[in-house]
Amino acid sequence: MISGGHAAEVVQPGAVRVRRALLSVSDKRGLVDFARGLSELGIEIVSTGGTARELSEAGIGTRPIDEYTGFPEILDGRVKTLNPRIYAGLLAVRSKPEHIATLAEQDIEPIDLVCVNLYPFERTASRRGVSTEEVVENIDVGGPTL
């Protein structure tokens, strides 16, 4: 049994049962309604700092990303989703028993759905008078990787 109450199971190719979703968004428009729908379907929501705060304020429970990974968000939130537990949870082929066995051996919970949007890099970088520091702050590495 993988912690969190949901064992990974072998499923037929193309079939996905969504039990766990990772939400990490910069633009939070529509987030609360989307997450509420997931929650009403019984889907566990794992989320990063700002996303978790937004959902918590709306009364939607989430599991912090650092609880899922066992590793804290670091460098002012710059490193939060870049973690092998997340990528194994996303990339395991559910129809391969050996992948499911590896998840179980490593106590990694599968992630079935990802909702992410990226920092507004282009909009920020094209603003007149923007500082190099502000442009650098809008470079997103983890989001595109997901």
C-alpha cells in the first residue's frame, strides 16, 4: 500500500483513474472552481505554496507539495516541483507491473493529473523599463517541465 490510502494498480493502456492531481498555477483565475470540482469527485489535490494558499482560503483542502515529496520548497519557492518523486509519480507507465512495483518499493504515489500554467515571462520581459531582476524572476523551469 502506498501512503495516502491509494495503492498503485496496473491499469489497461489508455485507461486512467484520476485519484491524485498536482496543481501549481501562477494565474489563479478559475482555480477555485476547478479544484472544487476535483475535490467533489474525491480526487486528492497536491499543490504548491501560492496555489495551496488560494485553495485553503476558499475552503478546499490540499496536500502541500513538500508533504508529498518529503522535501521543502526552497530558494523562495523557486524549487518546489523539481523532484524525482513527482516525475516518477507522473511518468510511471501504469500498464507495466514493474513500474507499479518500483513506485511501491520507493513509496511513491502516482499523480494522475497536472494543472499548471506558466509565469508571465513574455508579458513581463516586453514591458518598457522592466529590470533584469524582474525578468529573471519570471523564468519558469518547473512549470514547463511538468
